[in-house]
Amino acid sequence: MIYPTSLLKVPKEKNMQFRKTQNGFIVRLIKGEEVISSLSSFVEDQKILGGFVFGLGAFKDATLGYFDSAKKEYVKNFFKEDMEFGSLTGSISYVEGKPFVHAHVVAGGPDAKAYFGHLFSATISATGEFFIIPSEIKIERKADLQTG
């Protein structure tokens, strides 16, 4: 686990901790926090215009999805059990004025099988460690009717 010296508490009584660095932010989510909504709130609170996020940790109650390009819809799978995620990568943009964290994750459990997909939601079961690299310009995400 990472424990940078002098982690700061995020306002509004959230449990996450963070530290601003020269190149971005180190963010630690605590057991019980929802990954996507917590990161989205952090982006909004810190006025991050866009960028990239990378992370690892452990979660449960995860919904992962695979985009079926022929049907132009996600096929979702729910994983109730605790899983470790060794790789979360994503982009940060805005949709209709609200932060949008678009994350993909590779995670697995005690059977050592890896599952991959778009991360719709998950609850931290131990800790989540993330690095956010902000963009200097605001990134707007718009629907692409051709790809869905």
C-alpha cells in the first residue's frame, strides 16, 4: 500500500486521501468507497479538466462490461466477491458538463483467473491506489453514432 507522507483529506467528509504532486495527484480510496463515483467527485472537486488515471487495489461488488460493437451495447457481468485489480487504466473527460471517468480494469480472485472490462462500478474492499495525470485543456466526450 502507498502511504505518502502528508496525505490530505478531501473535503465534504469523504474518506479518500490525496496528495498533489508535480505531475498530478496520488489518490487513495478507503474500504467502502465506490471507485467511479469517488474518482469523478475528486475530479470535480479539484477542477481537473481531463486526463488519465491509473490504479491498483482490491474491490468487490464490481460490474464489468464488454462492448458488443455489432449490437452497440454493453454486456455486463457482476462479481460480488473480493478481487484484486492489478491494472486500472482510464481517461478523464466531461459529458454534458459532468466529469466522466472511463476506466478499464483487469481483476482476479483466488482462482487466479483474470477478468477484463469496462468498469461500471465497484466498491473498495481493502484499498485503492490511483495516480491521476491531469490535462491542461478541458476534454469533452461526445457520442459517436457510428461506433455507439
